[in-house]
Amino acid sequence: MTPVGTEPELADRILGGWLGRIAGNMLGKPVEQGDLWTRERIDRYLRQASALPLTDYLPEPATETDGFELRPEWRQCVRGRIHGSCRDDDVDYAILGLDLLETHGFGFSTEQVGDLWLLRLPYLQTFTAERVAYRNLANGLKPPVTATYDNPYQEWIGALIRADVYGWTCPGLPHQAAALARRDAVLSHTGNGVYGAMWAAALISAAFTAPTVRQALDTALTVIPASSRLARTVRRVISLHETRLSWEETLDTATGETTGLGWIHTVPNAAVLTAGLLYGDGDFTRTIALTVRGGLDTDSNGATAGSVAGVLTGARAIPGQWKDPLEDTVRSAVFGFDCVSIDELADRTLRLAHTESR
């Protein structure tokens, strides 16, 4: 683990966060359909391809027929076929958050988040709560009504996937990171949906200074209500890990206790993410592999786990099989950012982190 003390060290950790988010997203993308691609089915697929333990991007299907079971983007996301990252909302929102902070600074308003969506983000590249909020904005509604009017997705994972940039730009300042994430999240989410964003931002921020994954998780819990279902679920996974249950047994228990919430809800995905981080124990490959094998919203969870693990290890320590195929290139639907360099995104994030630290 690289300590944060000098600019080169901080730069390496921020670049690690970007690389980790993109690689984790790409790893989980082909099997992103939690009601179909269960944990058991993912492992069966990997076992048939002789790809367990998972140490690289997913293997391509053995036959074309099998390929139709994966998401249509699989040809851009499997090992041997990757040339730069494919476009995905899990990365688009990190880019949009960076643009927000560059444009409006750390004093941005929720209304300015919405304005930037309308300006920079195509409507058809939004989903669930974000699409509802976008439509509400276009119809003239203002936050926080944009999050509540005709929105059945208020506690889904969308706000959590928008939180990374607030952690990257507030290294070691988890409460500040959480406050920024909350201001963004209330455009489209309520309750555990907002808490998920605050928790993720604080977790990434804490990863810059916490000596262990467990301590980063403990710190992140301090920014959300202890009585919330999200906090109770994260604590439950931590306690199961402490009893030395296997990863599989921990997820079996967590799955049973979150039944009925759906595969895109924040709470069960936070359980999968927490388990991946704890059992990955700071190892980048093991962390993102276990998180994606955990199922549910695989690309979102892989992205956040990769962000945390990348910050913990730094970019230099991320194995080449994850970062080399990305070719320092990001495809994005955010206007003005398609084919942007990952190094450039990290450099711009570093400049903002220095601004926040002053």
C-alpha cells in the first residue's frame, strides 16, 4: 500500500482509482444482469472456461450461441478483445462529476448537477432513477422533487456509482466527500440510495489514508445513519467476515437477509461489495474478481471495488492484465469527453484534489 504524502504518491493513487473503476466495470459488464447471471451461474461459466480462479477479464463464450447469454457489449469487454474501455454509465458519471467540479467548484448546487446532466448527458444513456430525474428536470421540476416524483427507483444503486470523484478529490477527508456526494445524490435518490452514495464517497476517501480495507469500511460507516438498512447490512457482512466464514457462506447469509430488494437496489449490492473488499483484503485482482463473482449489479460493483482497491494499491501496483488493454482510452457518452485519456482524467482530478486540500 502506497502512503499519501507527496504529489507523486497522491497522483499514483488517484490514477489507481480511475484505472480500477474502469477495469472493474469492464470485468463485470458481460454478466450485468443479476436476475439471470447469479453467483452460481457466473462461477459455472468460469469453471467451464477453466477460468477459476479469476485473474483476468472474463473469457469469451465457447460458442456463438453462448454469446447471446452475455450482454451485447461482451465483444468489447472479454479478454483478448479489449482495446480501450467500452462506454458505460458507471464511468460516464465519474467523468461528469469531474466536469461538475471543474465547472462549478466544490460549492456546486444540486440544481447545477441537473443543469449539467441536461447539457452534457444524452437522455438515452440514463437509466432507472437517473432517467426519471432527467425527465423531471426536462419537465421543469426542481430538486428534491426530481427524486421523488414518479420515481420507483429512489433507493437503487445509481447515486452510489456517481460518488467516486468526490472521494478521489477529498483524499483522507471522508466527511467532506460524503457531503459532496449527498448534494449530487438528492437529485435522483432518497433514503438508502443517498446513503449509498455518501458511504461510497467516504470509503474511497478513507482508502487514501486507512491502513487496511477494514478500517476504511469502518470509517465510511460513520457518515451514514447507524440505524439505516445500508449501515446494518454492511456491519452484518463485516461481522460474518470476522467469524471466519467463507466468502460463499457470507454471501449466502447476506443474500437471504436482503431477499426481495431486487438486484439493482443499493443494499444487497453494498453487501456484495463489502464482501469483495474484505475477502479481497487489499489484493487488486482478488478484490475485483470476488466482487464480480458475487453477482447482482456486477459492473457497478466491480467498478466501485476497483476504485477502492486501486486507491489502496496505487496504479503502479495494478497488474498489467487489467490496465494494459485499456490503452489509456475511455469511451464516453458525456459530451466532449469521448476517447479521453485516462491519464488526463487522473491529472485533472489531482488538480482538484490540491484545490480541495488548500
